[in-house]
Amino acid sequence: MSTVPLVLPANETPWTLPSRGRVGMFSLIAAESAIFTIFVVAYLFYIGKSLSGPTPREVLHIPVFNTICLLSSSLTIHLALNALRAGKTGPFRSFWFLTFALGAIFLIGTGREWGHLIYDEGLTISTNLFGTTYYSLVGLHAFHVTVGLVGLCIVLVLALAGRVTREHVERVDVLSLYWHFVDAVWVVVFIVVYIAGR
């Protein structure tokens, strides 16, 4: 039995397998999304069920500046990736550093918020149901930001050493997907904790 070779139309390119890095990152994002969903549902379920104070309305302040910093970092990492695709390593390093700085500012802001809640407001993870679910959900996100910052820092050090070039775009893109995920999750956390939860 003879086989007929597949002939593609002139204007179509042959299909290739997707990047293993992107497939792996999307799989990680799907798994992490499921974990975050559980924590968000738990937070929503326990809103208003604490038997003692403080309550979210009494102690939470909307972190506008921190949110602007984190969401802006999605733009800067996008600009960094575009610069690397164009072979412009100088702008890439600048935008990448800015992404790292914005993420670090967000994480420091979260730490300061926790310090205020613990020492000034008396809200700890064991104070009431609100404290338990709040620190669990926001802490889970802060952990993911920390992991992202470690990745950003490693790439930044390599870039400053001249070890990141256009041929590394695919690897850098995989890390940027994770960072976009962290930013997107914060939008959900922000709405649930600081808007709906108050």
C-alpha cells in the first residue's frame, strides 16, 4: 500500500510542536489556578463568620499604590520581552530591572501591611477566621511573587553579565508568562479581599 505525501498549500506553514517550556508553564499555571481557586472560595465562604474582631472593614485599607506597581510590572516585562526579541539588550535590561523593582515594591508593601495588621490592629493568622483566611490567601500570593522575583533576579544578573541575548527569548518568555499569571491572580485577590470582602 503506497502512501501519498502530504502537500501543504503554498501559503501555509507546516505545524510544529509547541514549546515544551510554554506547555510546562501553562500546565503549572493551570495547577496553581486550581489551588488559588480553593483559597478564594474558602475566603468567600468564611466572610462575616468570625465570632470576634477585628473585621475586614475595620482594619483593611485598599492597597492602591501596591496594586498599581504590580500591574505596571506586567507592562514592563512585556516591553522587556519585545526589546529582547528586537535584539536590544540595553532596553531589555532596563525594563527587566524595572519589573523586578516594581515587584519588590509590591512585596515590601505587603510586608508593611502585615506589620500594621499584626502590631497595630492585633490581627494574626490565629485571631479569627478572617485572619486565617486573609493571611492564607494573601500569603499564598506573596509566596508566588517571591518565587517570581527570584526568577527575575537570576535573569537580571545573567543579563547584566551579558549572558542573555535574542536566542534566549523563548526561555525569558516562559518566565514572563508566570509573572503575568501572578499579576492576574492579584486582580482576583484584590477584588475578593479588598472590595467584595469588606
